[in-house]
Amino acid sequence: MLPDEQLSPEQIEVFRRMTPARRLALAEGLYWTAWNLKAAWLRSRNPAWREDEVRREVSRLFLNARS
């Protein structure tokens, strides 16, 4: 992890005080934000693609993603 990606003690405390359901909701929101950003990028790069092609490609990319 890069130094500027390190959580501060204050951030850690905020996450610790959250319920598991709230942390899960935040993670899910981040996932769908990333999904929508990737779809928008694919649409900009492939303007002739139909929406089902965009969805299929985003799904394929996310399925094969590595972190």
C-alpha cells in the first residue's frame, strides 16, 4: 500500500464504530460506482456497442479482475 493510501487513526476509528451492515453497504456502493465508471469508459471507447455488449464486457472484466 502506498503511504498516501494509509488510513489515519481517525479513519480507522470511524470504520470500527460502523456496524457490519454499514461497512457492507459502503463496499457495495464502491463496487457499483466502479462498475458504472467502467461501463461509461467502455461506452466512450466503443460508441457503436449496444448496451447489452457494454454490460457483458464490464461483467467479463470484473469477473477476471485482480486486486
